[in-house]
Amino acid sequence: MAYGTYRGLFAPEVAGPLAKLLVLLLVGYGLYQNRHLKSLYLVLLGLLLNALVIFANGGHMPVSPTALHRAGIGEFADLLRDKGDAVHALLDEKTRLPFLGDVIPLPPLRKVVSPGDLFILLGIVGVVVEGALKGGVRLRRRALALRLLLYLAFVLALLALRG
């Protein structure tokens, strides 16, 4: 899509929402194929919440300027205000479903996330736990808790490095 937009085959206002729709369809297919993992329903709920707020706001995820400042990355509010972004838009009085946008500051990670993102993270953690329990390996509670904590630390490290 990006190459097609660059070459003038797609208008940016068409390519962005179309790319998002294709990603949702592919992820939805992957979730459907793994529907036996019950924790993936949390991932699905998170994706649906994010898709709902994105499509309600013209293909952009609304971001709270207050949450950006609380997370220690208030400079992004100015960037979004001045230039905009292909994915995000500043939350304002015209924003639909503002409570589903990126409104939760995570200062230690210097990130702002949405309620849907939290459901996705919980679902991924649940899939790891489900996989550990169903894999035929019975872990003691302490070992399972340690693996879960290590996995959470890994996910948080990836989130901190992203962006």
C-alpha cells in the first residue's frame, strides 16, 4: 500500500483506511484459526475496541494531550497538532468515543495506550499461560509465575523500545 501510494496508484486517504482494514482482516483470520485458545477472545475484544474508535474517528486513533503530558511525551501533542500523523490524531471536542482512544498514560514506559491495548496485552499473557498449561508440562506455581513475569518484562521492554 505504501509503495502504491508513493507511486500514485492509491490516494493516501484511501490507502490508509484500506491498509487498516486488510490488517484487521488478516489478524481476524489468525484469531479465528486459533479460536481454541480462549485468551484470544481478550485480544479480539481489544482489537474490536481499537477498530471501533479508529473507524468512528475517520481512520485515526485519538490521543489525549493530557495523557501525553502525564507520560512525559507532551512534545508529541505539538507534533500531532502541527503535522498530523497517518495513524493518530489529537483528541478534541469533536472526537467520537474518546474514552476508547489512547488515554491511559504509562510514564515508566513513556507511552500512552488505549483500553483496547490493555485487553490485547492481557489476552497475549493469557495465551502464554494457556500454552504453558496445555503443553503437557505441568509447572509448579512458582515456575509459572516466574515465566509469566519474565514474559511481561519482555513485552514491556518491547513496548519501551517501540516508537
